[in-house]
Amino acid sequence: MMDEKLQREIIRRGREFTKGDRREDPYPDFESDQDLRRPQPPLVKAPMAGKDARLALPRDFDGLALRNDFAGIIRDRRSRRVYTDQAMTLLQLSFLLWATQGVQGIRGKAYATLRTVPSGGARHEFETYLVVRKVEGLEPGAYHYLPMEHALERLGPVEDMEGTIERSVVGQKWAAKASVVFYWAMVPYRAEWRYGIYAHRCALMDAGHVGQNLYLGCTALGLGTCCLGAFCHEACAELFGLDGEEEYVVYAAPVGTVRDEDRTEEQAFYRFVEEEGL
């Protein structure tokens, strides 16, 4: 067992990381690369596969049966872990990709993107990857989202898909029944270029914006999701060919089709609360 004093010190350091109001800057001489006028990193990652691997996504969301009662969507948002194992439509997936990372405009020649989610300094430090199991019109496999084009590029097949998904999220078997699993990878230098040693605190907030938009989008579509902070760093990096240092997964979210009658099964997830009298 870890020494209690050491454990509390580690927790204290974690808290310090999240504090934004510092009366005395511990690194007063630090200058970001933006301050030093070093070149800005690219706004998005370059395509990873050839043009023949790309698929333009549909943009006509008027064809979706979307709920538009905002108060109801907020009220009904829940984490859903039980899926019907049916296929999503390509238009539904397109909408969720647009809702979480869609580009709506560019400032300057290539200074910043304006997207459907906020980001500190408009740095938008995330790349979206997918493992597609059951989406109409898409071959199962690993994919990378190209936000500038609103397109997907197929990276390749995924062997033992359910087992691979399960390993990527450290044994959470229910996730392997999703229609598609979102993985958001951070490209830290996009934010570090401007915010330096404080970039990673902003990234925590930015990840929350992205995840909440996925939740609200799924609720509006009648789909289910459950964002995950538990995943295997090495398995995710291997799955999408990431180096694990300049780009690495920080968030994941299975998405699937759901039924109202399965809510009772969802409630069973918290049965331990009653059993242990919590």
C-alpha cells in the first residue's frame, strides 16, 4: 500500500495542475512558441491514406429525424451502455462527426478554425478516429475523420473487432456491442504553441465540450453513448498508428442504437449502490 502522506502529495499536485488563477507564476520567464514567433502547427492532421480511401460524408441533415426540444434533450441525456446491435445510418454518423468537430469557417489564411465546439484560443487540438462495426454504407474497420472536407478515410480492417474494442477500453465488454466507437486523440503541440505549459489544462475543458456535444447529438437522434476516460493508451495508439507522444488518445465514446425498454437493464449497472447501502 502506498504511503498515505505520499498519496496525498500526489493528489495535491494534481489539484495544482487544474488551478487557473495563480497569484505567483512559478515560471515567469516561460515564453510560448507563439510569443517567440515560431511557425504555427497545422490546423488539422494531414490525410493518412490515399484519396481512394476517402468517403465524402452527407451534409443534408434535414433528412434526419432530429428532436428539436432543447430542454427535453438536456433532461433526457443519459449515459447508455446497452445497445441493440443494429446498424446506424451514415447520415447519423455524419451528423455526430459534424456536431463534435465540424468546421464552420476559417480565420485568416490558416490561423484558426471555427467549429461546432469551443476550444481555448481556437486551437482545436483533437483528431477523431473511429472503429466502425455497423454503419450502413461503411465497410467495418478503422477510420479517421477529415474535418476540413467533412469526409472519412478508411485506415484499414480491424481484426477480432469486438476483442480489439474491448482491449482498447480496458475490458469494458459492453462497448464492443456499439455500432461505432469514437476515439479522440490529442495533438498537444497545437495548444502548446500558444499556451505552452498551461495548454493541457485547456485541453481538459475542450475535451468536455466535445464529449457533451456527442451526448446531446445522440440524444437528439435517439441513439446512446457513454464517454469513457478508461482506455489502454498503447492499444489505442497501435489501433490507429499513433506515436503516443505527439498524438495520443485522451477520450473514447461508444455509440449505438438503443431501446427504451432497455433502461431497466441500464439501471442494473448501479445495483451495487443498493446492495452496499450507499
